[in-house]
Amino acid sequence: MRRFAPAAWAALVVAAFAAGAVLHGFGALAIDHLPPLHGHFRVLTVTLLPAAAFAAVAVAVLPPLVVRSGFGRALAVTYGCALAWTVLLAVSADGLAAPFTHPEEYPAALPAVGGDPLGWLAGFTERLPEYPTHVRGHPPLPVLVVWALAAAGLPGPLPAALLAVLTGCSASVAIALTVRRLSGEEAARRALPYLALTPASVWIATSMDAFFAGVGAWGVALLVLGRGRAARIACAAAGGTLLGALPYLSYGLVPYLLIPVAVAVAVRPPRAAVLAALAGAASVTAAFAAGGFLWPAGVLATHAEWAADPGAARPYLYFLVANLAVLALLTGPATAAGLARLAPGAEPAGRAAGRGVGVVVAAALVAVLALDVSGVTRGEVERIWVPYALWIGLAASLTDGRRPLAAQALTGLLLQGLVVSPW
């Protein structure tokens, strides 16, 4: 089965693009010019050479480096590599900040917030139709994060982009810490190169969903960190707060909460830590309710906006499958090979090696499938899938040799070089 997994991965991707081209030609996907991706085709140029050179060096050097270094140093090297890879991909095109200069992005809503964020929050739902597209499609917290940056003296698209990239790349560290708790240090070290060179880096730079990915990953990691009772409770409370913020960052992150639930079931933290995490999550809901924003009302208002948007008219059945092809691109062919080792009927040794990793991979896959079947994610999922893709991509670490890692890097390079994306 492992031998056929990369071929199945390629067949899914090719079929999605072929069917998308036909649908676009008949006018059924008028708003998507390169379905299933929301972007345009472009020709490879020499501007991608620095990223390609870095990837070649990283594929050769990073795996032995993270094995031989102390674990803390390995985490630092991975984070640095993830940052360099992500930034080099971005600057090969329009740069880090360009996506946040779009008039439909979150910074465009800051004039409406002005100097009264609480007043803006209280009227958010009622005034939703007045806001840019991305603001209408999300809860209010992303705008408040960008507003806080500006209030701290860091206005403009570049600080917001840097926050997204720095936080998104830090997910590699948080996920590795979680894997070490679930499966041991060796499994975490195997995962580090794949976390650093993930094809999803193409959309970590730059979309706000990269920030969501970092917040979610650290929320999960903090549930399993801490030595001693007091430290565990404090970490769990912080993790619960971050996880409680996810539904206020994106409505599409509600299924993401399956991941911390799966981790908690596997690790079985102390009852006091679980209660602390729940209290942290509840505090976020209480704070937004006190500020005048009720989450259910926000969901209803956003759904009304979505139903009136041209994206809601995209064909459901096509994107039911094509969304999974986009997930395949974000996670890379090595992930398909790794998933084959976790599948029923695979070699017992492969399933045993990936048992702990399989817990979070399965939870993330179920979450993605729930969103996919719901039909509210019809296209433009290359950014929406980023928080999930980083966990699912852990399956790639179950493969052997450097070729799978090279295939991951090559996938990222081709996505960056051949696709013009608004994010």
C-alpha cells in the first residue's frame, strides 16, 4: 500500500485540477481561475532560486542535525529553518506584507474600530455587512489582534504579516513538544524536518490563518507541558485560554478542538489541569460576552453573509473532493506515504511506530472531513486548512530516507513558483 500512496496522491491532485479546469471553462467556477486553488497560474522564474538552494541544503543537513543536537537546540534550529524557508518562499514573489494590503483583509477594518475597540466589538454583529470580506467571514478577534498591534505602535501590513509568520512557524515547536509527550523524543526528532519544510509554508506567508495555527498548536502543547502540579495547572490554564480563543479567531476552528481532546484522552492529564483548561477556555467566552459579542449570534450573521456571497454558489460535490486535493498539496506526498503506514492492514511495525502520532493525525483528519462535508468550505481552503495540515503532516515523519523530505520541499517550491495566490 505504501508503494501506491504517492501515485494516489498525484492522481487526486491531477483529477481535481482537470475537473476544475473543465468546470471553469463552462463557467461553473467563474471566481476561481485555477481550481481547486483560488489563484492564478504563473511561470517559474529565477526569483525562486534562493528558496530552492536553501531547501537543498536543509534536506541534506537538517535531519542529522536535529538528531545529534540537544532537544532544545533542535527545536531552535527547526524554528529558524521554518522561518527562513517561509520567508524565502514569500520574498520570491510579492513579499510578506503584500497580502495584508488587500482592501478585503483585516487591517482594512481598523478605521471602523478607531480608538474604541469595546464599542466596535459590541456592535460587530449588527454592522457586519459594512466590513471587508475576511472580516465578514470571521469572528472579531483577528481584527482586535491587528488593532492591538497598531495600538502598541506597530501599525500597517508588515507588523501584522510578521506576527502571522512568526506565530505560524512557531507551531513547529509546539507540535514537536506535543509529539514528544505522546510518542517520545525520537518521534519528535523525526518530525522536526517535516515541520520545518512543510508545503503549507506557502500559505503561512502570509495569511492570518498562520496565526491561528500557532495559537492552536501552543494551546494543545500547553496541555501536556509543565513539571510539578502547580506548573501543570498553570500551563493547562494558559493552553485552555488559547484554545478557547480559537472559535473567536475563526468559526472554522471549532472542529480543531478535537485535537486537544484526543491529546487529553491519550495523555490523561490530572483532573485539576483539565479543570484549569476548561476555566481558561470559559474565561474567553465570558470576556467576549461581557464585551457584547455573543458567538451564536456571530455565527448566524456570518452564515447570512456567506449565503449571499458568490462563493456559496460553488458546486458542493466538486469541492467535497477537491478540498481534499488541496489538503494533499498542503501536506505533501510524504504525508500520503506516511498515512499508508497508519492504515489498517499496514505492517504492524509501522503502525506501532506511529501510534502516538496517529492519535493527533486522526483527530485532525476527522476535523477536516467534518468541515469538508458541512459544505461551508467550498474553495479557498488553502489557507483554512493550514492549522490542520501541520498536524496531519506529522504522518510524513513515518517515512524513511531523505527522498520524502525532498518531495515535501519540492511541492512547496512548485506551489510557490507556479501559483499566484492572494494570500
